[in-house]
Amino acid sequence: MTAVRAVARCLLTVFLASIVIFALLRLVPGDPAQVALGVDATPDLVEATRHRFGLDRPLVLQYLEWIGGVLTGHFGTSFVTGQDMSAILRDRTAVTLWLVIPAVLIALLGATAVGTWAAMRRGVTGTVLDVAAQLLLAVPAFLLGVVLVMVISLALGWLPPSGWEVPVDSPGGFLRHLILPVLTLAAVQGAILTRYVRASLEDVLGRDYLRLARSKGLTRGQAVFRHGLRNAAVPVLTVAGVELASLLVGAVVIESVFDVPGLGSLLVTAVGERDMVTVQGIVMVLVAITVIVNLAVELVHGLVDPRVRA
């Protein structure tokens, strides 16, 4: 029942978010048809374009048509390009997820390893790692991306500075173009998660059940691995879910730095052209992904911590 309630809550969240997205975009000044046609368009042509795209109908009918299309995988036709945005959004979403998912996995694995090491070594090593994580947190993601391009691509020539290759056409080129943006996204998020892993694990290290595990003959590392990490994972998972949502937003900037054709670069272009259909489709996709991530984190909490299920 807990899972059913969580799913129902997420569906309600997506529904309410769709209303907010639709309403806010209609409050933006200007006529989308006029913007799409340009300032030299005649009033008759603007009115015909408004009628063709259904902009002269009541807002309730416009919303129902849009959300009905979204539920069936149809995100509408761009006012500016006249293209069906469904296939374009699917392709762009896949590109963004190719950046975000590996970045999250690398950040989680790296943060778990470094944070655990820092928590178990509270001396100079732990302090150095903590200071390094703090310094990395102070660096904006786009600046880190520029630095990586200057050092790894331009100075050393190891990886291409920008661009994108289709995985099917060129697997090697795809991986080479993927490394720098993924590392840029993973580095900052990994620094954030490292601090949470260390703080959470330091709290767990003083608990009685770890002392009991040690008294039964387990080494400190074995006790932490078998019992400590699972208990320390609950707050870290919550933060990781929030960080994944922020990664989707951060990918907007990183895609611009590395010239990656994902949702971020498409959103920047659509906002500049005031392409309302494309903007609301992208924002809706980002909201849906964020809600799904939060649902997954909530369900994983139940697996990790039996108290949540109770």
C-alpha cells in the first residue's frame, strides 16, 4: 500500500505541475504566433497561424489537448520550425540521460569510497579529503568544464573538446566525447555526496551495533561494510535523489559548454525563440524525470530501511 500511495502522489504531482507549467507559459508577454512569424507578418497571417495552432481556443481546451497529447507521447508541433517535437524530445532526452546517469553512478561510487575512507581516517587524510571536497564545491560546473577542456583537450590533446557522436555510428567517438562532460557533472556532485557520506558514516561509527559487530571478531572495515554502510545510506540516498534532479538542471549549462545536443541546448534555443510548445514539452519531461527519481528513492528507502516500510 505504501508503494501505491507513493505512485498516486507522484501522479498527482505531475498533474499539478502540468497545470502550473501551462499557466505560467501563457502569462509570458507576447503572442507566440507573432513571434514565430516575425514583426513584418500581417495581422491576417498572424490570425491564421493562431487558428492553425489552436491559440484562439479557450485555455481549458488548449490544456486538455496538450496534456492528452503528452499522455500519448505527442508533445505538439513547434510554432517556429513546424516540426513534431515528439521524436526530437525523445532523442534529446536520451542524449541528456547519457550524461546524467553515468555521472550519478560515478559520483555515488566515488563519494561512497572517498567518504568512507575519510570517515575512517579522521586524521590528516580525512582533513585533506574534506578540504578538497569543499574546494571542488566552490567551483561552478561550467568553469570546471572549461578548465578540463583547456587542460585535457587543448593542452594534452587526449580527448575532443566538444561535439557529439551517435553511439551506433561511432562507439569509440561516442565514448571519447562523453568522458569530459560526464566527469564535469560527476565531480561537483561527487564532492557534495562525499561530505554527506562522511558525516553520515561518522555518526554510524559510534553506534552500539558496530561495537557489537567488532566484539564478535569482525575487523573495523568488515563491520563498516556489512552493517555501517547500509544504515548510513538512508540520508545519502535522499541527497542523491535531490542531486540527480539538480544534475538535470546542471546539464543545461554543461551541454552548452561541450556543444552536446541534449535537452539543455534545445531549451536555451527554444526560450530564445519563444517556442512555447518546445519549452513546455522540455520542462514537462524534466519534471516527470525528477518525480520518477524521487519515487525510486522513496521505494529504495523501504528496501534499505525496514522502519520506512513499517
